[in-house]
Amino acid sequence: MAKNGPKEKIGVPLLHQGKVRDVYDLDQQLLIVASDRISAFDYVLGSAIPDKGKILHALSMFWFDMFQGTVPNHLITGDFEQFPTKLKQYEYLRGRSMLVKRAKRIDIECIVRGYLAGSGWKEYQKSGTVCGIKLPDGLKESSKLPEVIFTPSTKEEGGKHDENISFEKAAEIAGRDAAEKIRVLSLLLYKKASGYAESKGVIIADTKFEFGVYEGKVILIDEILTPDSSRFWEKDKYEEGRSQDSLDKQYVRDYLESIKWNKQPPVPSLPEDVIKNTRSKYADAYEKITGKRYR
């Protein structure tokens, strides 16, 4: 079980606890609750980020609404007022949870990259590739890629590291037809979202999507395009050739690198200023992308 468990016990069976989300069994449906936990380097940290779950939820709802008619998804409702009566007694759920269709998850992390950053930049420096895909010579840190690339990884549980894999390996895991489908959908979603976000002053450098199968069709599941699952850069501060001041979880990773944490237990807690700044970055990402104030 992840550290910093559910803030409030919900009177339905807990099906799964991830690093950030708690999934409850409602028979034909699932209840997914976004907690305030934050993870980095495959560990849940010792500090929560106030309102983080609500910000992730609100931003996912925004994108699900935008993508209506583009890609089918698992969302039934994210509106607490429309929840079953038995859940209404749990005020904690308001603004951080959604009822979803019970899809069979495709065990592939669908990572889409439009810029050279993070592990991709490290690999490129060594081999001129990202996840085995050959890129042109002469690219710099944070360079925009000549074209958007799909770089899948395995989806591991229990603290294991996700592993970058080739598209052929993804096809072995998910089946050729499903792998082709999720690649097409991932690229479609990224291009639509990044074009919109850039018009709002935010560069989506990379992101990840997850998909499942429901009634024989591939649908979008989990969260989408949040500061937990994406790199968000401010367009007016973007400069090729250096790391960017991001509006996402990279800020926390950078702090953990700065204190030389060996990425093994015991897991550190975050100082108050890092907690405060992280919340501010997440809220800023939400406000810039949606055009709405976050309290």
C-alpha cells in the first residue's frame, strides 16, 4: 500500500491503491479518487501537497470535456452531486473523484514526446536516440523534435520501474491492433492538446496517456494531461539549450536531486517552501490552461 493512504475511509471496497489514486469497486463502475500524495522516482514521498488531488481532477475534467467527440473515454461523471446516495456522506470525495466505466486496462504507458527532455535527453546525449528512435544530430536540451514521437513503456506495479520498450514489444504485450490504435490516439490527443495549450502560453513538452478496452472498444482512461503526467513549460520563458522552469512535478524531482537522495528508502519529506511552491505551480498550470482561477 502506498504511504499516506486514503484521507477518509470510504464505505465501499478499495480495489487498488496507486501512488496517487485510490480506486474503489462499485461493481459495474469504479470510483477513482485523486489524493494529495505526490510520488517521484517510483516512491510516494513523505509529504502531501494541499489541494493537489483537486487540481489534477479539475484539469482532467477540462481535458475530458475538450476531447468529447475526439476519443471515447471512461468518464461517467466527475460531479459529486451526481454520485450515488451512498457516496454523498463522504464530503472528501467532492472535487477530487470521478465515477468511471469499468474498462480492462491495456498495460502500456503511452508516452508522447514533442521536445527533448528528461530521460529522453539523457539517452540522446549517449546514443543519439530516444527510446531507440534515431533523432537528428545537433539537438540540444529542450529542443523541439522534428516530429512528435510515441515512446511506450511498460506499466509496472509494486514500486518497480516502468521500462521503455519498442513499439514492437508494445504490440507483443497489447496485441498488434490495440498497439496501433493507442499509438494513433496518443499522437492525435497530444497534437490537439499541445496546439490548444500553446495558444494559452503553455508548451506541453511530453505527456502520457492510458487506455483500456470497454465493450470491445479502446477508450481513454485514468487522468489526462496533468502536471503529474506531463511536462508543462511556460512558452514566454522557453529557451532551447537548458532545462526549463516547469509547471509540473519536475520541480519536486529537481529538489530531490539537489539533496542527493539515493532514491531508496527512507523516503524524504518535503520542506514547507517546496510544498508551497509545488502547489503554486500546479495551480498555475491549471489557471493558464483553463483560463479559470483556482482558489
